[in-house]
Amino acid sequence: MLQKSLRLAYEYRYFMKTQLYQRLRLWEQNHPGFVILPPDNE
């Protein structure tokens, strides 16, 4: 659900440059088993 909402607000390549993106990736690293965003290679 979050991913879909973010897609409406940003092109993914621009979103990847934001602080929000970096913080979400950090959260995923600190919470194994939870995935918020697709892998970077998609």
C-alpha cells in the first residue's frame, strides 16, 4: 500500500535520491523480514 502511494507522488528514479528513501532502506535493514520497497535492481 505504501509503495503504491509513493509511486503516485514520485518517479522511482527521483524517489531513490530522497532522504525518505534512504531512511526506509535503513529501516528495512534494521527489521529483517520486512520489505517496504522493491529491490534497487528493478
